Amino acid sequence: MAETIAPFDKSAASDPSSPPSPRAAPHTPAMRQYVEQKARVGDAILLFRMGDFYETFYEDAELCARVLGIALTARSKGSHPIPLAGIPFHALDGYLKKLVDAGYKVAISEQLEDPKLAKGVVKRDVVRIVTAGTLTDASLLDDGDDNLLASIVIDSDHAGLALVELVSGLFEVVDLAPGSLLDELVRAKPAEVLIEDRRSGPGESTAGALEQLCATTVTRRPAHEYTAYQAEQTLLAHFKVATLAGFGFDAMTPALCAAGALIGYLNETQKTSLAHLGSLTRRGGDDFLLIDHSTWRSLEIEQTLRAGSREGTLLWAIDRTVHPIGRRRLRTWLRRPLIDRPRIIARQDAVSYFLENAPARDGMRTHLRGMADMERIAGRVALRRSGPRDLRALGDAITALPDMVGLLRASRIGILDELAARLEGLDALGELLQRAVAPEAPAHTRDGGYIADGFDARLDELRGLKSNALTWLSAYQIREIERTGIANLKVGYNRVFGYYLEVPHASRSKVPPDFVRRQTLKNAERYITEELKRHETEVLSAEDKAKNLEATLLEGVLDKAVERVPDLLAAADALGRVDCLAGFAQLAAERRYTRPTFVDEISLLIEEGRHPVLDQTLQDAFVPNDTIMAPDRERLFVITGPNMAGKSTYIRQVALLAIMAQVGCFVPARRMSLSVVDRAYARIGASDEITRGQSTFMVEMIEAARILHGATDHSLVVLDEIGRGTSTFDGLSLAWAIAEHLASKIQCRCLVATHYHEMTELAELFREVRNLNVAVREVAHEESQEERIVFLHRIAEGAADKSYGIHVARLAGLPQPVIARSREVLRELEHSFARDAKSRSLAKNKSRNDAQLSLFAPADDALLQALRAVDPDAIAPIAALRLLADWKDRFAS
Ligand code: ADP
């Protein structure tokens, strides 16, 4: 290697924020270049291309050696060694992935000219900075998962979120309430989030929570990038417009500030055209069924609570897509179930069609299976990072589209027709790509050979010269053997000396004078001749010319593809949607799912519903259950029953089926009808929130507060064992009051699973409340005649048996005296509890404090209060009559 690294004062480089000063030591030009670039890339690791290696120096070298497990060496001339660690250029992808996965940013400095031709130091520059949220290389991305970069703005009154997926061109903003920002973020699960560098405040805490929940990388950006002025300037320059009004924005909003900062970051790190981020979608905070982040987690929609795995989640259960684009789209759909009935019905129509037309479904899926990831390739095309293999795959994919269009058009289903339209019009590009790029093209342009034969006459000619040259060489060898009489003379080639004639030492005496000696080996001597030299120049120049020509031709083809990026992305999106819809049909066919119907009146009717995950894992052992919330009947169900009876499963099942229905998916039920749900809330069990520094009970109450503030009469709420994390009376009181509020004030559809048997009394006080229990049966063992309990998992009307715990304990073999004593204690507790309630109620009433009531009286039912305050044994008949008249006046007239 021509360039050398000079000794350098390491102490000057120990702080990454103050890179080594160029004055610290006499540098070689290459090292000066390194130092200057390292100072520019901030906290990124700098990979500095030198020949066949990407080199790292100083702290970066030590870090890379540690994280990547590569050798740490030292470049030294004199007493100051420079730590150095290098990675071979062809192994970049693997190492890059490791660094990014470990949360580092990596700047890549490339050689911008051929080192052989460079005069002085080779020109180099940072060509991009790779970060977790800006990955585009196929080898660094997970096929089935999106890779989002988020930017957020949040204060006490407002919040804004901008999301970009660099490789698919998605760019959207949403302004929302501060309380909803984390919900949006958790559902989106970005790989990286940008926040204003303030070191404290709501931005920091939101990002911190996200880092914990989704392992998101947090990147702090200069505060000025988030100012309305700067952000607007960045966006105007990016979209090349004078105003953002055309995107539907009349004024800067927090989300636009976030978007501006995000584009600023991309400009800084990507150093390439971002033209494919050409449109900005503005979403409303409540255009979709809202699922807050704890509901998202509790319902295990894409990750299980315990193992954090995909297996066992709703996404896992319903995913029958066959293509990565579809797989990613399905996740987006689940993040945002629809609330617009016509849109849901449009999706359902397509699913029905594919369900009833198995050949169309199979045909579509077969086409999709063989297709390249058009969306990601289109994204790389836009960034001009697509290699020959990408382009050929794109060409092949495009040529498969017309058949798919035919299948979709034949359906005569509105939404499929619209999707078909998006797949049309790309034929010319597909044909060009197939004609231009060789079928087995390499991923990179490095070694040439990717442009197809027959595409360009000049290239074919140059390639002809090369193959002719090979024929010439063997003819030349024969000719020289005849001329010199050296029978074992060979023609060969090596990179250092070029073409040569090799003569074993034994035949040295026969070597003619025109052979010029080049190299001596152990057994042979190598020579060149004038003629061979001439030939070599011809061949090498033809090879060079061919390589350059190939590069130019590929650029031309790429230009054509770049022009069509928006259409390619639209087509890819359509493919993803078709894959989801056909996948839903496949699922419905496999597992006998049915099409839910939507009605106006608030209701939720499920006949023989099954839990989508357990239905698959337990197969036939799963017991289906009904859920009947008819209009104008009970909307709040209190479900009691012993542990492990199936309460949680039942209430989760209802929420999951509603979400599935609004995604457009069919459902595991004999029949389902519902009115559209606007928000779904699930508070299930106590998950490990302790790790976030809050007690479980505190978290439970925060979530209960969110539900009570956020739920509307169109919402669906499922609560599992609320009020468990505190003393019994506290917990019961809270659970009672929360359920009461939901039933009588909010009047949403609600299922409450509880071990507080007292809650079943709600049904006596509120017509909106109904009791259900999970049936169990005692059976006697055939031989031993011992009784045991069998969980039937069947939901039945009414409250569960009150002393169920004791009952179960008896069956479990607790000694008889203990069982008998526990029954006594229970009776005593119940009596004293009832007495207490009564006296509390009387005392309160005497003090004429109408607002405070006994525990189980509804807060606003004054008549019931008054009634509870009366002691019939103690009241005189005349007083009773007067009281009756008074009540009639107050309540019945
Ligand atoms: P609970 O909330 O009452 O303690 P779970 O809902 O957690 O009970 O259910 C306990 C177990 O019972 C589940 O893990 C599942 O294996 C089984 N189960 C629940 N519901 C059903 C059902 N409908 N059919 C078959 N098995 C069920």
C-alpha cells in the first residue's frame, strides 16, 4: 500500500468529541484526511477505505476489535503506536450489521478515485452514515419487518411524530395529544428515534420508555433543527416548493418540526437524493381504531408478553402472507385497524372473493411467492444503491405483473380492480431491465459481467476481443513451441507481471534471444516478448473499456428506473395488499373463519367465538364461546370463576376478534356482528412494569385513568383482575367504582374478569351489567371415587359460586377441619362486612352528606341512598308515611 500512517499522539484522540488535532503530530496526508473526516462524522465510527480494507484507528479501532472480535494491531513508526483494526472490504455487510445492531452509527469513507491513477493522496470522502433507522442494504434488513426512523416533538400540550422508511419511501406525519405519542411509537416500533437534544423533559422520557419497550436506538439532534423556522426551511428545500400548503399544511405543526429535523438528519447521513420521499402523508391521530401501547402489549398482538416472541401472537396466528411486502403490510394494518365501514367492507369483499375462488387465490399466491422484494429494490433504486442483481430481479418481477393484473381484473371486485390498476404501465421498464441485465447478474458492479450479451453492440465487440484473445493465446503457445522446440513451454498470466512465457530450467538452453526474462522461479524462468506485450495491452484495454462501458450502460438503465420509482412503490404497495387479502382468505379457508357483519347500533355479538391463537395451538380442544351484547341490553359483563377457568382467554378473545374484524380479516366464530369500535383498551394482569420504576399498582391506576378519560360509548374495554395490587378493600372499591363508571357513564362495551365476588352485585344495581361465569364440573374418579374439578371453559350465565376457592381447596385435599374452619371465617367476614357497610351508610346519612355513600350504592341514585338509610325496626309508622310522601314528591312526581 502506497499510503502510510505516521506516528500520532494518541492522547489527543482519547475523547471522541474532540478528535485528534491535526497539529498534534506530523501526519501523512492520508492520516490528515482521516482526522479531518473523523471530526466531521460526530459520534459515528469511521470506516476508512484503504485498498482492500476498511481501516479504523484509535478508539474506533479498540471499539471495533471488542464489538466485532477482530484483531487489534498497531501502525507505528517510532514510539507512538496507532491502534488499528481493519475489516476486508468484501466482508463489510456482516460487520456493519453487528455494529448497527449494537447501537452504533457507522460512517463509511470510500476511495473516490482509482488508487493506481491517483496523484498524491487518494481522494476519499464519507459517502454515507449508516444508522439503525436508515438501513437500506438487503443484507442488513429483516425481510418481514419494516425499518422505521421516527422523529418526535413533545411538550405538555402538543406532540408531533414524523416517520420515514428510507427503503420504501414511506413518509408520514401525525400531530397528536402528548398522551398518545408513546402509543403510536410502540405500535410503529421504529428502529431509531430522533429527539431534540435537551437531556431532560418529556422528549427524553418518551424516548427512554421507547428504548426500553422496543429496544429503539435514541439519537439526539441539535435543538435548532427542531425550530419551526429551520424545520420549514429544510422541508421547503427538500420538496423544492415555496410553501407546504400543497401538502395540506397552513402552518407549522409539531409533527412538521419533527419532519424537518428528520429530513435534516437524512441529508446529513445519506448524502444522496431523497427524491423518493416526495410525498408527505398527514394522518389524523384518530383515523384508525386506537390501541394504546399497554393494550398493544397486553393483547400480544405482535410480541408475547413473556417470551417476547412472534410465535403465539395475533400476528403470528393470522399471517398467511407469502411475500415479505405482504408480511410488512399486515403489520401496518394491525397497527391501524379501520374505523371506516366502507373501507372495511371493501377489504372483506376481496377476502370473500379469494375465499370463494381458490384458483384465483392460489394463482395470485404462486406469482407472489416467486417475486423479488419490489418495494425495497425500488427504494434502493431511488437512492441509487441498487446493484445489478437488484435490477434484474426488478425486471423479472415487473414481467410477472400482467398475469396478476389479469387475475385481479377478472374478479370484478372494486378494491382488487383498483389494485390491478396500480400494477399496470411498467412493462417497458421491465422489458428494458430484462434485456439490459444478465440473468445471473452479481450483486455488485465490482467485477463487471452484469450487462447482458446482445444489449449493446460495442460491449459485445469488446467482449469478443477478450474471447478472441484466449484463442490467440493458445495459438501463440503452439506457434512458439514449434519455433523454439521447447515442448513444455507454457503461456500464463499473473496480476503482477501480466502475460508471460514459462520455460522449465531444463530447457533454458533453447530460449531464443527475443525472450526477455521477467521472473525466476524454483524450477522455471518466466519471459515476455514484444508480441505478447502488445497482445496484453490490447486485452487489458479491452477489459477496462468493457468494464467502463458496462458501468455507463447500467447508469443509463438505472436512470430509467429512477424515473419510475413512484410507480414502482405504488405497485409494490398494491402487491402487499393483495398478499394480505389473499392471505386472509387462505386463513379463513384453513380454519373455517367467517365474515363479520357491521351494524349501526352499538352491539357485539359473537356466536361460538374462538381465541385466534389458542384455536390453533389447542386445535379441537378449544371450547368456543358466545358473547351476546345486543343493542339496548347489558354492555358490561362481570366474569367470575376459579383460576385457570378461562376468564382471561375469553375476554382477550373478544378484543382480538373485534380488532381482526376491523382489519378486514375474517374471524374464528360461527357468526359475528358488531358496530365499529373506535378505541380498544385491554388491561390484562400485572406485567413487569416494575422495571420501569413504577409499582404495578401505580401503573394499573394510570392505565385505568387513561381508559376512563379516553373511552367513549363506541369503545371496547376488557379488564382482567383490576384493583389487585392493593389491599382488598381498596382494590375492590376501585374496581367497583371503575366498572360502575364504565357501565353507567361511559356505557361502552366492557368485559371485566374478576376474583372479587362482590362485583357480581353490580348486576343487581345496574341494568347495563350482566354476570357470567366460567363453568367447571366436579367429577368423581372412576376407581378412587375421589372428586376432582374439570374446567369446561364454557361461559355460562350468572355469578360463579361464592365459596369457590374453599371448594377447590377441598378438592385439592386440604384437611377437613381446615376447610370447615375456613367456611366459618368466610361467614363471619361476610356478616361483619354487611354490618359495617350498613353502619357506614347510616352514619354518612345522619351527617347529611349525600355525596358519600355506602360502598355498594351507586353514587347518583339518591332514592336508593335514602332507602338504605332507613331502619324499618326503628322508624315510627307516622314518620314512615311522611318519608314515603316526601320520596314521592322528590322522585316520582
Ligand atoms: P383464568 O383467566 O380464568 O385464570 P385463562 O384464561 O388464563 O384462565 O385460561 C387458562 C388456560 O385454560 C389457558 O391457558 C388455556 O390453555 C385454557 N383455556 C382457556 N380457555 C379455553 C377454552 N375456551 N377452551 C380450551 N381451553 C381453554
